[in-house]
Amino acid sequence: MNLALMGGSLRPESLNGRLLGHLAREASARGHEVAAFSGRALAMPLYAEGAPAPAEALALQEALLGAQGLVLVSPEYNAGIPGHLKNAVDWLSTLKPSPWPGLPVLLCAASPGAFGGARGLMAWRATLANMGALALPEVLTVPHADQQLEADGAPSDPRTRAQAVRALEAFLSLAERLGPRR
């Protein structure tokens, strides 16, 4: 199955970028084709109506159109969506064909805080639903990620590690049942 992953912050040492890398490796180890977009690949010019789409947006559109699902690993900025990720989503929402309708999405977040980025994921639900994407009810959050994530992005806490496996397996199961989108 083809999967896309996007997220992380623009910082090279992003906790969410590390988690994204771990999830990409886990999906790949299960035999899935993975296209991952993080960091500079998501640093697009601010969306402006009538402006030509940047190459990064077109590459992301192509990956999402060919994917059976998206794993979105998002930092939480002031309990909301980070600007660079929202900007990438806004670019994609203007392109034809839109990659969003019917796209299953697993929402994930890692944060040094006690909530693990969960508050920011609530804002993602409304944005994704507005575009027709199908956000899985289950999410993956990693609280105290500065202490809980190994260097390769794997959660060190057994409970969080088990949650990561459950969330990824639920997402893969849903994407498989829904089948190819196009």
C-alpha cells in the first residue's frame, strides 16, 4: 500500500520530525511504500490566490493522490496548527484534483508538555473534515517527548510504544479496507 507522511517542524531537531521518521520506518518494515515530507520540503511560500503553486506543493499533491492514507505528525503551536503545515494544506486545497476527499488520516503529535500535542490535533480535525479527509478517531500523542523519544524517534515508554503500534495498525487496517482511492 502507498502511504504518505507529512509533518514535523522546520527545526532540524524537531521531536515531531523524529516521530515521523520512526513511523515511516515502521510502515516501511510492514511492507508499505512510504513517501515522507518534513522540514524544508514543507517550507513553501505563503499561499496567495492566483500565485503559481510551488514545486513542493505539486510534489506533495502527487504523493497524496497516489496514497491510500496519510500520517500527519504535527507539532502543537499555542494549542493549534503550526503555520507551515497549515500553509501546505492551504496550497493543496487549491490544486485540482484535490487530494483530500476520502483520504484516511492518522493524526500524531509529540510535545515536551504533558498533553503530548493533543490540543493541536483537535484543530486538525476540523480542517481535515472541511476538505473531506477522514481522520481516524484514534490518535497518537507522545507527552514529554523530549524525554520519551529515542534518538531514532521510537517511544521509550512501553505504554506509549504500545499506543503507537495500536494507532498505526488501526490506521493501516482502515486504509486497507477503504482500498485505493482513484
